Amino acid sequence: MNPKNNNTLERVRVMLGEMLDLDGKEITAETYLIRDLGAESIDLLELAVAINQGFSIKVQDDQVFLWRLRFYMLDAAKNNADVQSYLAGKYPFLDPGRIAEIVADHDSGPVLKVKDIISYINYQGSAAAN
Amino acid sequence: MQLEFAGRRALIFGGTCDLAICLAELMMGSAIFPVLTYRDDEGRKLIRESLGPEDGRYQTAFLKKGERASLERLFAGDAANIDYFVDFAQGDYERFVAAADEDEVDSYFSENTAFRAEVLKMAARSMLKRKKGRLVFVSSSAAARANKGQGFYAAAKLASEQLYKSIGIELGPRGITTVSLRPGYVDCGRGSRFLHDRGDEPLKKVPFGRALDKLEVAKTVMFLLSDAARGINATEILMDGGMTQVK
């Protein structure tokens, strides 16, 4: 992970630590927010507000937390579209490799990982800088 | 009993109506700094004529219903750190449902329901940063019992009450609570005009025997904002002199 991502990870880790009862759980980029940390909707809303304030970026909750993922996958199937290309259009902050992981993983439960949040923050930060 | 207030800064949405200005005066007397929204120069002038020059006791802020840019500016600046949010904003559209113009209906709900949801999102997120906040919606007894022609007004009030109720349910665990107040006939603003046009007839249905005055409604809003009333959450309170309880 590059230094910029490391810094973002550390800040997100602090935010999550302040919001959740982690009970000694370690947070890495690969940690699932809902599956591993038990984050609930209200926790993620609070995280969105903290990210907005801490990184000075606009946060679209639906997008960063992948709330409409299943709907998009169904929509792609209904329209005979390639799921990965369809999701790439909806989640431009995720790279193709991560999207492939998500497609393969989604039947096992909520797919949102800490690294997705980091990707969103960096993407939005770059967009704001440009 | 002296009311206590943990917060110090309030945003009054729809700050140009008589009730809002009356409430702002009470707030200033209780060491709460009110920020009153206005949507045009005339509204701002009205606030200043009523409350005096903006000399650090209160502030005005531009917010136009339906105009997202003004909303974002407001919450990036004057309303960034509010403890209280009081909502008086409400347009009127009095028509029989079967006589309404489709475009007017669309515009009415866009301004009075959808835009309110946007304002509430910003207010709630602002409060969520500090894990405390109190929101009071000044609804109407028309939400419980609408007269002919008040269908759209009542529908917008009911929809808005539900938005407030949902915030109280969803964010209560984070210290953010809500309540809707449903005043009956109030002898000020739109209410005065209504009572003037119809004479004493509407008041015959009120066991209380008279219209409310703006000060008693504003004082009730102050109580609902106070620390003592925090337990009144995600609900509606009628203040109509008993009007909706009789046949």
C-alpha cells in the first residue's frame, strides 16, 4: 500500500475506533466493515459525516457504502449488461480487480471493506483537487 | 421553573413569519443565538425591522426553498454548528384535490416536502458531528383534521412530520431528538387572515374558546427545545385548545 493510502487508512482506523466497540479487533485494509466489525447503518452514517469533516470531501453514502450494489447487479443482469463494466460505471473509485472480487464475494454477505472507503476518499480527494 | 438549554445556537427555517420572530426574541433572552433564514430582501428587512440591527445577538441567512446552492452555503457557514433547528417553513396551496393544477402540485411537494428532506439531512448531519441536537417542526392541527381545500397543505405537513419522526427514531441513539408541534388556530400571520375572513365561526369548534396567540406558541416551542423536554421524541403534540377532540 502506498504512503498516501497508509495515511488514509490510519485516519479511517482512528475514526472507526472512536465509533465502534472494536474489542481488540485489528483493522486492516482487508477488514469487512459489516461482516467483521459489525458496523450498522447508523455507524456508517456517522463515518460518512466524519469523513466529510475530516477529509473535506463530499460523501455520497449510497456510493461509498455500496448500498445499491445488489440492485445494480440485478439491473445489469436484467439488461444483459456485463456486470463488471456496469459496476465500474457506478463505482468509478473501485479498480477492476476490486470489482471482480466483489462480484465473486457478494453471495457471502456484505462486501464493503475498509479499502473501499480508502479508495473513495482518495478518488474524491483527487476530484476535488482537480 | 427555569428552562435549561444545553445548546447555544439555533437555526430557524422560515425565519420571517411572526412566530419565528417571536421565538427568536425568546431565544435571545435565553442566551441562545438564533440564525433566521429568509428567502428575499423583503424578508430580511422584515426580520431586521422586528429584531433590530444584526449586532451580534442574532443573524439572518439566505435560504431559498428548492435552491440547493443556498442550502449548501448555509450549512458550510452560519449553520455549520447548530444545536437546535426549528422549522416554520411552509408554503400554502389551497385547492380541492380534484381541482388542483398538476404542475402546481408537483412544485408544492418539491418545495415543501422533498426540499425539507434535504434541509433535514444537512441539519441532522451537522448535529451528528457533535452527537447532540434537537429539532422541532411546527406543524399544524390540519395534519390531524384538514378543512376542505387543505388537502395538499395537510399532506405536506403529515409527510414532514414523518421525516422528523424518522430522524428521532434513527438518530435518537446519537443524541439527536425531534418533535412536531401541531398548533390549532393562531392569531398571527396566515391564521389571523383566516380568522378575519371567517369571523368567529371557526372558534366555536374550539373548547378553549379562542385562538392561540403567538407568544404562547413560541413559549411552547422553547419548552420543547429545553433539556427537560428531550424525552419527548419522535412524536407529535397537539396544541389546539381541544379542537380536534370534539365532534
